[in-house]
Amino acid sequence: MRYFFLLCLGVFIANFYASSQDEKPKTSIQTAIDEFAETPYMRNAAVSIYVKDLNTKEVLGELNPNMSLSPASTMKIASTGAAIGTFGTQKRFSTELQYDGYIDSTGILWGNVFIKGKGDPSLGSKWFGNFNADFLDQWVKVIQDSGIREIKGAIIGDASYFGYNPTPTNWVWGDMGNYYGAPANGLTIYDNLCELHFSSGENQGDSTYIHCVTPYVPEMRILNHVTAYNGKKDNAYIYGAPNDPVRFAEGSIPKNEEDFVVKASIPEPALVASNDLRQHLMENGVKVQGMATTQRRIFLDFFPLLGERKTIHKLYGARVITLSKMINQHSVNLFAEHLFRQLGVYKYGSASNYNSSVAVTNYWKSKGMNTTGFYVDDGSGLSRANAVSAYHLCKMLEIMSGGNYAESFKSTLSVAGKSGTLYSIGKGSNAVGNLMGKSGTMNRIKSYTGYVTSKSGRKLVFAIISNNHNCTSYQIKNLMNKVMIATANYNG
């Protein structure tokens, strides 16, 4: 009987302990997550949320933390973190000026001049105040200082460094012709975008006219079906594929406009670069007999093999840390795609989408992240084939919070209530100045991830992803804002 009594007492104590554990009070963070999930707007949505203490490793709130969802631009955390961890913060990519053939005693180059891109996305970029804005003057001077007064051959833009299939397979047709869908290019120039200057009629439904394109894009033809309307927003969209000079303009712009700008992607940036250099050379007294063309076109047209090249100048672009700040604070897709492709070149010798995806995946796997369910299809998050979980986003941030580049990486993130895409987040709460991170937005997709110092001083990492919610982007943002404020206000 004594043993039976002790056995029963042991079972009772064990059950009581288990019951007390099950009834452990929710954190205020978990309560906020539950309220978010119970909102009618989320009835048809897929959601993944995770909040973790970086020091104690305690999970303070979660909902489907391992569910892989499309993350939109929070995917940029994967590419910028891997790039900083691989290249360091000070790495810069270059553009080279080269020539083949020979220069005779009279200053005639019996050959061609090449612009060899090495994947620098910042050449002539408006994000940096027209970075290296005087590059054309520099190149003309270098050519003249090399003794060249006349060029018998062509000016050739060489974008082969990233290959000639720059667009991820799963990017959609509706994105590629617009400025935000400009793909990475071995020879990127002017952010790979051009501005279409529209004039519109006085009445709704009137036709529009494109009176200027800047910069000049050789051969580009635009089939314009944009009309005027009574609103004030830009509702025009540009459709077109890389290397195809034909663009389709659809939608509407405000009526009675004399110079309304719509941004589009440049079909073949290397051709713009070679044409601009040729024009600049001619304007400065250097004769060019040949045309402006590209290495891709020469390859396709089966021109004779070109001669061995001599590099006469290297122009270096913005540093990786500077590019990463633009990527994470302003969500610049083009820069993210360049870092993504550079990782493919560095690890596997080729910038194919497959190699770049494997390079990013293997980087995080090597740092201890469980990559099951971690699907990488591009570097910017524009592809809907990307899929990550809240756990993955938090784990990447946890990894980046340690090591030599922790503070540098954090400096790339937007700060709630103060900067970047988090400027409107956390107003009037402890989140302002204490929460930093990255947002992501696409049609029916919203996500946030980052670091936050709670009211009690705990260092937390968080991620929240929603797909297919039944509300507007503005409404889901407000709902997620409440969860992030609860995380910042946590006093446990």
C-alpha cells in the first residue's frame, strides 16, 4: 500500500506540474499575435510569426513559425546579410575600359574600345547623386591619354559578366518593363532605368504623347496606349522584356499634364553605355568610325573573333555596405539583384540564377541555419517563388547579430519612426528608435522583420509574414504595427 500511495502521489505531482506548465500565462506579445490572427481580415491568410530573445533564446510569441511563405522584400535580408558576410563591408565592384588591336604612330586605334562591366550597380546611379557622374569625361581623358585620336572599330558594351539571361525565371511580365523590375546586368548604368516624359490631354480619356526619353535609349520603340484621367496618381505601367527594344505603355496618368514622368527599365543597358561613350568621344574630338554596339550582339551576329584586350582604366563603384543600406532602407531591387548575382560569381564562377540561389542558401546553412523550407529564387524578393518562414528571417538576423559585421549590418536597416520604409511604424510608442528592420510589400503579401529593444531592456528579434489577407496593404500594415508595438512595449 505504501508503494501504491507513493506511486499515486508521484503521478499526481507530475500531472500537476504538467498542468501548471500548460497554464503558463501568455506574454503580452503572444496576446497581440493571437488578436492579430483572430482578425476577420486574416480568415483566409497564411501567417508566420516568431519573436525570440537573443540572449536567453526564450520564445516570447509565435504562430506557425516554420511555415514557408512568400516574404516580398524582407528577402533582401538574405542577400545583403550573405553579401556582407562574404565580401565584407568595403568591397567595391568595377567597370573597366579596354581596347583591342593596336595604336599606330598617328594615334589611330586599329581596333575597338570596350566597356567591360564587372557587375557594379552604382555607375551613374541617382541613388548616390549620380555616382561617378563624370565617368564619361574620365573615359574620354583615359582614351586620349593613351594616345588615341581616332578609333577605326566600334565602341562595345560588354555585359557578359552576369551572362545574357539576367531575369529570374519566376519574375512576372507585369514587373520587368517597369523601373523596379529592371534586372541585374553585367554592365549596369543609370540604375538601368529611363524616364518617359508624357504630355496628356485636358479631358478624361484623352490620349497622351511621349515627347522625351532620358537618357536616350537607342532603338527603343514605345507603343503608347496611356490615356488621361481625373486622378492625381501614376497609373501607367510599362511592359517589355530584357534586350527587346519594344515597350508597351498601358494605363493612365493625370489629365492636363505637360511633363509627367513615368519610369521604365532600359532594354539593353550595355548599348546605352556604348552609345553614350561614342557620342562623348565624338563631341571631344575623337573620331569613331565604327558603331556603338554590345558584346551580346556581336556574339549573336557571328562577327569575327575580337582580339586580345588591354585594360587601360578601372572605375570602382559604391561599397557593399553602402549598397546594402540602399537595399534595406529604400528596398532597391536592382542593387539586391546585383549582390545576389555577385555571390553566384564568387562561389561558383557564374551568375546564373541557380548558382546565385545555391550560394545564398549554402551561406546561411554554413552559419547554422536549418534551411529546410528555405527557398531562394532571387535576391530582392520580387519573385513569388521565394519562400521563407518567420524562423528563417529571425535566424538570419540572429546570426548577423554576432561576429565582426554586427553593427555594420544593423546600420543598413530602417529605424521605426525615423527612417526608410519603417518611418511610419511605431509612432507614439517605445518602438520609435528602438526597433530596426526591413519591410516587404507585394500584392497580398506583407512582412516585417528586425531587432527591437523592449521596454524591459531585452534584445529581441522578430518576424511577421502574411500572405493572402483580405484587406488593403494599409490595413494589414496597421495590424502588424500593433504586434510590433506590443513587442517593443514588452516589459517582462
